[in-house]
Amino acid sequence: MSEDKDLPLRDDIRLLGRLLGDTVRAQEGEATFDLIETIRQSSIRFRRHEDHGARRELEATLDSLSRDQTIDVVRAFSYFSHLANIAEDQHHIRRSRAHQIAGSAPKEGSLAHAIERAFGSEMSSDDLVRFFETAKVTPVLTAHPTEVQRKSILNCQMAIANLLAERDRMELTPDEQEANEEGLRRAVLTLWQTRMLRTAKLSVMDEVSNGLSYFDYTFLRELPRLYASVEDRLAKADRSLQHLELPNFMQVGSWIGGDRDGNPFVTAEILEKALAVQAEKALTFYMDEVHTLGSQLSIAQGLVSASDALLRLAEASPDGSPHRSDEPYRRALTGIYSRLAATYAQLLGHQPPRHAVAPAAPYASAEELSAALEIVHRSLTANGLGSLGRGRLRKLRRAVAVFGFHLAPIDLRQNSDVHERVVAELLRAVDPETDYLALNEAARIELLLTELASPRPLASAWLDYSEETRGELAIFRAARTAHLRYGKAAVPNCIISKTDDVSDILEVAVLAKEAGLLRPAEGVLDVNIIPLFETIGDLQNAAGVMDRLFQLPIYRSLLASRHQEQEVMLGYSDSNKDGGFLTSGWELYKAEIELVDVFAAHGVRLRLFHGRGGSVGRGGGPSYQAILAQPGGAVQGQIRLTEQGEVIASKYANPEVGRRNLEVLAAATLEATLFAPRDPAPRPEYLEAMNELSADAFAAYRALVYDTEGFEQYFWESTVISEIAALNIGSRPASRKKSTAIEDLRAIPWVFSWAQCRLMLPGWFGFGAAVHAYLERHGDAGLARLQAMYKEWSFFATLLSNMDMVLAKSDIAIASRYAALVKDGSLREAIFPRIAREHASTIEMLLQITGQAELLDNNPLLKRSIRNRFPYLDPLNHVQVELLHRYRDGHQDERVRRGIHLSINGIAAGLRNSG
């Protein structure tokens, strides 16, 4: 009999479900427990057996709930989704460990697999080392408001995850088993009695604090472990590499505290505060590690030698204790701690919690700290104690090299319209006759190039500017101050949202010059200026914009100071909202191909920054497949991509899961760079087919979303967009302007709202219409071509795989109940049946192309997971609709509003990647 690999997962879910049920019974009473259990059983019967009697029973029960009962039901089913997520994450860890313990071949997607594949090919060790010398892999944390969990809830979940892991890791005695279950019971009780919702809207600094949590959970420890693992694996394969220390090819970036696009709360002061708390996190970690190392390296000089450099380090230490006079490593580390404490005080303006033994000079840079730790390492190695340097010291040295004193580089981002207005005001203040906004593109470029060539500043301390201009100048100056205080890696990038021409890029260069970040006389640019192409039109123009930019001698001279590397960011979210799922994916792919050609023609190295969201409707989906599906030449060893919303927690809250996700990014980048693409350049007929499909999908999507009269009203009434805008889940407003227009709505709440009502419209709409039109033109030969594209072209296969997942999470019957929220019956009947028909058509076409009998047949693990979740999601959706009816009918008391917000949280948890 074959092993049931999912049995431990089911056991964990049953255990956590039982403990949650016991908690509900003990805290809320038997009647509440019985009510929730009745709802659960009815929902399971309906989902698993299509028992329509069970559905009617479920609806009748849910519709009869009092307001207090509604809150209890929503909380119970929401928390079950959270607990199921914990169990699933633990099961992934369990299976991965079992695979490693069994000595099986490394799994695809791991760095071990990528390295093994490299050594198994014709590749030499030198080839691999060269890859790492120029590689740059950076997940970038953003604060987009789809992360609905409070940090307190996340801490409760981490406690539960650790207790589940304990059950896996060791053979527990009966007493230990009982203690473990009692610990789980306490943790579930704490979770139940912890407030799920925030009582106040998040500030930017709250978001910074939340982002820093993942450095505690995962990054500070797991990233150095990942480096050590790769170095050890390379050394094992080639003994000549046993002393290899890889360059810093991977780091974690952040937008939190620097992303000003549409967020008026991100200011120069906030940037300075964000940098300070990041520095505090890094320095506190280093001091704790140095303190622990000092307690561990109790090596006496009379028993083993130490290098002259180490002895000098010890001699310079302020540690005068006679008890450590013959322990040079301890004294040296005490001196390092003292200098770190002084650095902490200098950068942050107050003393660290654990004081140094005596004052010392602060470090001028993180490199100076690295040099001191290198002395300790070299002395241990030279005196037969190398193994002592391969533990905590090795990881600390790597942490300092990767995180520096700044912890994570913060990107600046602002909309090109803002830069345009600021530059226009600066120019007008110097010459009132200059009307920059009235100039055409060629005239703008000429004027901006003149300013870039001039050493004189454009802004004057004696002139009064608008609040907007003062704010922009202040944040560029804050970036310059950060470079001097923390190093240039602290704020390395300026991203321009809505870039549509060369002048948008040159405007930022002018503003950088005003702050001293660009120094024309030296030909030095201290930041990467990164255009972000977002709309369908902008993506189509991206290569042309970059081609014209690279033809400007001034800009090319500045690129020389950036190692002839230029980063370009591609926006998945806004291009999807603008043109739909299929057209967005295709225009992104084509833009990458065109950019690769333009950059090659100019001899500039391309680094792509992928602005992907958590959901498929915002470019989400499995990262490994997405990176490998990039067109040839698009990766080149370097890639950055955003990690957004609830995806950050699901990927990086658990350290083992976090390390696995970091590995996936690095492995995919290595494979996409060093090996030929999985499929050769797409055949011409495939490209033509995609052009046809995209054109028809674009037409269908635009016809619904932008050309259908009343669609904006339909969207606002049939989804929870209004309630999401009021939920305390982010500092950024839901819309760019005070408007309900879909054009002004941010892509994040747009996608999040469609997910809540289980339509997931941005992740599939238009595909069915496009394929139908294609088959009408091409018949059976057309279907055969699409089937061949799915089998042979990873881009198309990945596109369909992501859509398969989205459709599997959708539910048209539940969506119909949200449609009933639209008060205008004729509007509802004009739009929802149209959406339902396209939903059915899309599923039909997808199954025909993939050859599946049902959605997700090719991904049975995910299929089982979703099937098991639906019975717990359905009641939440039903209750949410009922609460929305009540709330919008005027019953706006606190319990109804709270119930809606709790249901939003629970549905997001159940769907996992909804925003």
C-alpha cells in the first residue's frame, strides 16, 4: 500500500480544528459551538456531495443569525483558515525535510538542484563563480494594503507553528506530548482572544515596524545560512572552492518609508525615521551576536596562538578585566562590541540597552566592522581553529556584509506627474518666462540636458516654493544625508511611476543633482534612476524610450558611474487593470524582448524589476516558474521583484518557508541565466496566435470595464471596495484621487475586491472570448496550435497555469449573491450574466487547451487544498453578503461594520493570495 503523504497534514488540521472547537465551547458556550458545528457540517455536505438540501439549510441558518452570533461565526471560520494555513506550511516543511533525510536528489527549485545541474553540464566551477560575482537577486518588501493581519495575530500563529514543528522534530514522550498539546491549546486560546482587527489606521511607521518583523523571523538569520549552504555545496562539488566566500548576490530591499506615489504620509522625516529604525534593528542584531560570540570564544592564549592582528585588536579593547587578560578573542570581541555600541549611539542618538564596558570610537562604516570580524576569522583559521569560525562568526560576517548599517536598501518612488510639476516650478522660479509644462518632449529634453550640464543649483534657499516642491526637494536631500550617514546602499534607487518618455527620467536626474546625488563635474550618479512602465501603452513604448535615452551622451556618461547597468521596472498590476490579464501578460513579455534587444545594441546591462502582486490579477503566481518563463536574455543574472501584501507573511513569516522561498528566487535566476531557455524562441505562428488572442481579450476586457455604461457603479455596489477603503489595513489611500473612477483606483484594492466576492475577474476575464474568436477563425487547426503552445512554450503554459488556479478559487454561484447587492436591477442583469457567460467560456476553453477534465487536475496538491478550504470560505462569503445588505440598508452599528471587516480578513486568509 502506498504511503498517504497528506495524512500528517490532515491530522494537524483535525488537531487544530478540535482545539479551536474546544476553545469556542469553553469561551463562548455550548450553544455557540453547536451553531458553528452545524454550519460547518452543512457546508461540508454541500461542497463534497453537492447536497442542495444542505445548502438551503446552510443559508437558512446563516440568514437567521443575530449580530452577536454573526461575529462568533465569522471569527470561528476565519481562525480556522488561519490555522489551516499554518498546518499547510508545516506540511511543506515536513515533506521537504523528509526528502532531504531520505537522501533523494535535490528538488527542482532548490539551489542544490540548480548547482547540481550546473556541474552535471559542461559548466566549470569558474563559470558558476562568475555568475555569483555579478548576480543580484532582490525581493523587495512593499506596504501595499492587502496584508490584513495584525502583527499580534502573526505572533500567535508563529507560536502555533513552532509547537507543530516540535511534534515533527523529535520523538516525544507521553508527558512531552501532553505538554505540547497543552501549549497548543494555550496558543489557540490566545489567538481566539486576540483582537483580529486594528482599531486605528496604520501609519507608515507602523508599516515599517511590520516589515522589520520579517527580518527578525527570517532574513537576518536565514539569508546568511543560505549563503553558507551554497558555499558548502560548491566546495563539496569542487575542493578548490573550499575557501570560497561568495559576493553578496542576494539581499532584501524595501519600499516601506520611501514609496511616495499617491501616499502623502511618506515624507523626508518618515524616510529618516525608517532608516533609523532599520539601522537600530541591524546594529542590535550585531551587538547581540558579538556578545554571544564573546561568551563562546573562551580561547586562552597559553593553549593556542593568535595572529598579531588579533592581538592588536585585543590590545586596543577597553576590556581591562584581569579575568580575561589571557583570552584575546574575548577581549577583541569586547572591543568590537564597544565600537558597535558607540556606532549605535552616534547614528541613533541614544545608548543601546546593553552598555559597553567602556567608551570607544564608533565605526566609520560597516566595512570597518567587517574588517575587524575578518581579523577574528583569519586568526582562528590560521591557528587550527577554523571550525570555530564556521558557526556563528561566519553567519555574522555575512550578515554585516549583506545588511550593513542600513539593514535593507529603501527605494524612493514617486509619480512622474509630481516630478514634472516640481521641475516646472523650479524652472519658472529662475525664469518666469519658462513654461516647462507647455513645452513639447524635444524642447523639454533640451532644457533638462542644459540643467544637467550646469554645475549651478536650480533651487534657491531664498525662494518660496509650493509644499509639493519643498517636500520633493526634502526627500532627495534626506537620501543624500542617508548616504553620508549609513552608506550609499541605504537609498540606492529612485523609481518613476507612470514613465512615458525620456523627460520623465531626466527630471529625476535634475532633482538628484539638486541634492548632490548627481554631480556633473565628477560625472557621478549616486542612485539608479529607474523608469516604471505600467500601462499597456507605456509597455509598448518602453523600448523606444530607453533607446532614445541611451542616445544622450550626458546620460550615457552617468551610466558609466553605475557600471553601465540600467534597471527598468515593469508594472504588472496597472497594466492588468488597464488591459486585462492576457494582454498585460503578453505586452510585458514583448516589452522584455524589445528591451533586451535595445540594451544589447547600446552595450548596457539590463536589470528588470518586476512589480508583481500576490494575486494572479497583479502578476502573482509561483515565482520559480515565472522567472524561468522569462524570454531569453531577460534575466542576465539579475532580477528584482516586489513581495506584496499577505504574500510577505505567507512566504517569510516562517523561517524555514522563508529560506525556501529565497532559495527559489536564487535558483530560478541561476537557471534562467546559465542554461538555455526551457523552450527555444517561440515559433512565429505562436507569436501571431498570441497577438490575435491578446487583441480580442483586450477588446472584451475594455468593453466590459471601461465601455459598459454603469460598470463603475456595478463594481462599487457588487464588491466590498467601499468597506476595504475604510478598513485599517494600510497608510495609502485606496484611490489616487478623490474619485470613484476605475482609472483612478489603485490596482491593489481593485483586485482585492474581486477576490473577496469570489469572481477574481482581473485574473481571467477576456480569455474565453479571445479563444472563441480565435477558433472561429482557425477551427480545429487553431485548437491544435493552442494545445501545442501550452505544451511547448513555458510562457503560455505559465499564463494558463496561473489562470487555472484563479478560476479554481472562483465561485460563480457565490458571486451571484454579491451581484444582488446592486440596487439597479436592469444594471445588474446587463452585467452579471455577461460575466457569468465569460466565466463559463473561459473554463471551457482552458480545459480544452490543457486537456484537463477539471480545473487543477495538473496540480492535485493545490486542488485538494482548495477543495478542503471551500467549506470554510462559503459561510464567510454568505455572511459577508448579508452584512453588506444590512450595512447598506442603514443598519450601520459597530457590530455590523466589525463583522464585515472580520469577514474580509477571513476570506483573505482562506484564499491566501488574493491581493
